[in-house]
Amino acid sequence: MKYLSALLPLIFALTCNAADDVLRVDFRERTPEMRVVDGLPSGPLVSVLETAAQRVGVELHWRQAPFLRSLDDLRSGRIDLVPRVLMTEKRREYIHYLPSIGNQPLHVRFVVRPGQEARLSRYEDLYELALGVKRGTAYFEPFDSDGLLGRVYASDDEQLAGMFRAGRLDTIAVLDRIPMEAQFRAMGFRDYSYARYVHQQTLGNHFGASLKRYRSDRRALYDRLGAELERMRETGEVALIYRRYEVLPPDEANR
């Protein structure tokens, strides 16, 4: 018993250290950068983070979750990281952004009915339309804070696609074309096009970390991981991983 008592502090310390070296990471379907294969996370964003984590001695525990839940859990500190979180001033209040792994064109397009492309030719035309958006998604300013827009909120791409097919929406704001078009294909729906108006923007691809955890017990760990991600970008390893998945690397998408 005496020897067990002497070992308890060591066992406790080893357990705490092991817990400190595990990061809880959320992911969601964002083809082609993130997708689910046989129930497991896959894609270049997943591989980039797993490579960096392995090098700094960190284990990742992945969870598939809706983006809104992930944001809420980042705020509370229940999870550590979420891949590809667009940076906004509001989110910086509760998210610590790791260094960008590259810049990407993330243009916002608008789904309309065929033959209605000219109906939406400029930003001001949005005021006359029933506009579908995903709750919690950051598109661009002033769009995100414009209180005069007739927004109709939905939880995901599937719900937006169904509302558009049913005629409840005039247009949908689309940040990622591939997932939205996949939903239309799954429904067998082809009666859509894209408006003339496009908001063009180039944004950094960041892993968002819990600011609450960063300020408490994770600062050194997050900083080590961020430094490795930055090194991988500078040496071209991020680009190599993206090419392995036949996906255009972030920085090369701007050329």
C-alpha cells in the first residue's frame, strides 16, 4: 500500500499529460477538402492536420458534427479544433485562429431558376428576393450584417435545396458549389442556374481553435501545432498533400 501511495502522483501526472496531448476535432462534409469515407474523416484538410499533429506528438479524436454545434462547442471549450473556419471579427471573440494553410478564392454565387440569371445582376437586386442562407455561415460583409435582406434560414445544404425546389426561395447564397450541387443531384433536380452577380473574394484557410482553451491550458500545444502547419505551407507540403487527393492546393487556386 505504501508503494501504491507513492505511485499515485506519478500515475495522475501521466494521465493528465496524456489528456493534454489529445485534441478533440470536429469535421463536416465539405467536398472535396473534407468528406466521410466508410464513416471516417477523409480529404486533404484531414491529412494536413493529422500530419502536423503526429509531428508535434498530438493525438486527434474526430467527431462529425453540424457546423453550428461545432461553433458552440468551440465557444464553450468542449472541443479544440474545427477545420476551415472563415475568419470574422465576431468569431474572433471566441476562436483562436491557427496560421492559414493557404489562400483560396471563395466566391459567393447565387442559385436562381434558369432564365432568371439577369434578375440578380448586382447586390441591390437581392433586396427584392426571398434569399436562402445557412444559419451560422459567414459569407461576406456587408451581406452578413445587412438587416434589409429577406433572408430565409436553413440548417444545411439539403434543407436549402429542398426549399428551392419547392419554390419557397428565389435564390440561395452559395459559398461551396460542390456540396450544394451534390444535394440537387441527390434529389434529381436540375432546374437551377447561377445569377450574373458574383461576390468575388480570396480568404485564408484556417483551423479554428477554442480561444477559451487557448487562454487556459492549451496555449503551448496550439502554438506548436500552428507552427508546424505554417512550416508545412512554406515548404510546399500542404500543396503536396492536396495534389495527392487530386484537389487544387489553396495558394495555387489564386494563380
